[in-house]
Amino acid sequence: MNIWIFNHHALTPDMSGGTRHYDFAKVLVQRGHTVTIIASSFHYSKYKEMKEYHNNEYIQETVDGVNFIWIKTPPYFGNGISRVKNMLSYTYKVLKIIPKLQLKDPDIIIGSSVHLFAVYAAYRLSQKYRIPFIMEVRDIWPQTLIDMGVSKWHPFIILLAWLEKYLYNKADKIISNLPYAFNHIGKFVSEDKFIWISNGVDLDNINYIEKIETDKFTISYTGAIGVANNLTLLVDVAEKLKEKKDICFRIVGDGAEKLKLKELVKLKKLKNISIEDPVAKNEVSNILQSSDILYFNLKDSPVFNFGISSNKLFDYMAAGRVIIFSTKAKNNPIKDADAGYTIEPDNLKQLEQTILDIYSLQQSDRNKIGKKIRKYVEKNYSMPVLTDTLEKLLEDEMRREHD
């Protein structure tokens, strides 16, 4: 199969962030398929350009056998009108540029949100080439925006709601990485049109190494530093435990709340917590493996009613370390693995006690927990396992198209 994937915010492992489509594509290429990912290289959380275009509107390159076409889009910061312009620029340029590149015609097209304009561009091109169109929903717009406080009567939300319904009906199949997405999507389409394919982890990037006890007991967080992550709580617990000189905390990542956290650490004069710059995806493993506890926290919010599918969490699980899972999301892979610790979000006292409970365990007991988590993610969330499902879906749609 010759597969085109349209994901505005797709990334490669040398960039920090989720690499869902690169990971799928790498396995599909190994199985003999051709995959082209069409993305923009303006990073969605770093707010900076990751490629050098010079005077060009696009760049073509191949990474580990996966073809990438990077579309130049205007810069933005935050979630204002400049971000909408960036979205529309991607969509307009995709429709203008891609048909002119004399690429081999695709057999099937996947259009992936977050924003629906990218999915619309994918649908338009599927019509041009008269091939199946697969819609992927990684964030349920506009419902997520409404849950975050935007009025459902805002003109932009009304436009998105119309476009959402239109695309659901035009799609041959709908994929979501969110396990309970059909609770929403089912308002528009029948269940046989929907399939859940989770995010997962490339186990080649995160080998399991048994933790050896050292003179430092490290609690780490890696990933986005935003309001939803409420990492102020980790600073607060670091303050509570500052007298335990062998316990230290690391926050590694980027986001809108990073400066605020740095100022808070400085104000509290804490020496047991560091707030560090993000690293490339292929360097995350070193941080995870040097940690004793990996911390995952999301504020309680209606946004997570459809479940979560966090690349970060699956990376944590692959590292085989004890995980503190602190969220009320509808699904809980740590509980499913029957290992690690689940606590209420935003509960400082419970977080402190859980850290101390884990700290008091023998290293061998912590390793048993970590190994159990690693085995669970190998069986359920490794990329070859997840790609089996995606590949079968694509092949079934190709067959249906030709019957």
C-alpha cells in the first residue's frame, strides 16, 4: 500500500513530543508499505520552527524509510487568532502544493486531527484520487474546546461543529486513540465505522534496565508543562520533603507554565528540584531509566471523559519504573496492569504519602512493580501490536474499495 498521512503536528524522534505517526509508519515501511507523512515543522509547544526552508514553501526528506513533506506555516504563540491562521495556512498549502509534486498516487489517505481543517484537506485529496479516506480523531474538537470554557455559540465553534459532523459522515472509517471517543462520535455515525487504536511505545527506543539503588532517590516528570499538568503540586511536595536530602525531583519539558514554576522554585529556595529543558524523544529513555518514580498527573477535567492515550505514560511504562498515576481519566492503564500507584489528582497529602511509601520499599520490590508494568505495555501497547490493527483496517478498506 501507498499510504498518505496528514497530521499538521507530526514529529520525528529528534524533536520533543509525540511520534505516533512516525512510529506507525516505521513499522509499516518495514512490512513493505510506502508511507508519506505531510506535516508542518513549526512546533506546537515550543512555538519555534524546527526546519530551515530558506525561500521554499516545503521540504521533502526521508527518515528511517518514512517520507516526510514539511509544509512551511506562519509562526504563532498560544491559542489566539495567529494559531488559527497557522492551521488554515497548512490546509491551504497542502491542497495547493501536494497535487503538484508528481508523487506516486496514494492508495489510501489518513487525515488526523487535532484541528479539523487538516482532516478536511485529507478528505479533499482522497476525493481527487478517488481512494478511501480514514479520519483519525486524537482530540475531540470542538467538544474539547467547549469543555475548556469556550462558548458553544462562538462562531469558530459553530464552524468546527459543522465541519466535524461533515467529516464523520464522509469518512470511510474513523480511528481514535481515545478509548471512549465513541461516546461522542456515536452521536453521528454507527459503531461499525469506529475503531480504537491507542497510542503506544517503540520499545526499541526504551530498553528495560533493572534499576540499581543509588544515593539519590529521583522522582521525574517529562513532557508538557501546561495548566492541565498542574506541576505546581510537584513543587509543593518537593518543599514538603526538602529535609530528606536523598530525595530529588526533576521536571523536564516545555510549556506555558514553565517560567511560573521556575519562579516558584526560586521563591521557595528549593534545592531538591530541577526544571530542565526538553530533550529529543530518543533521549528521554536516559531520564526515565535513571528515575525511581515516574509521575503522571492531569487535573480533574471534563476533557478527559473520553479517556487518555498519553505517549508519555506508555514511555513511562516501557521504562519499567514505579509510576504514580494521578488523574480521574476514564481509563487507567496503570490499574489495568495491576501495578504502580493510582491516587487522586491535586491531592498534595496523598502524593507525599505515596512517595514516602514507595521510598520505603526495598529496591527489589520496586523492580518487581516495574517489570510487571513493562510486561503489560509490551503485550498491549507496543507499536508492532498496535500496527497490526491499523494495517488490517487499511487493508480491509482497500479490499472493500476494489470489491
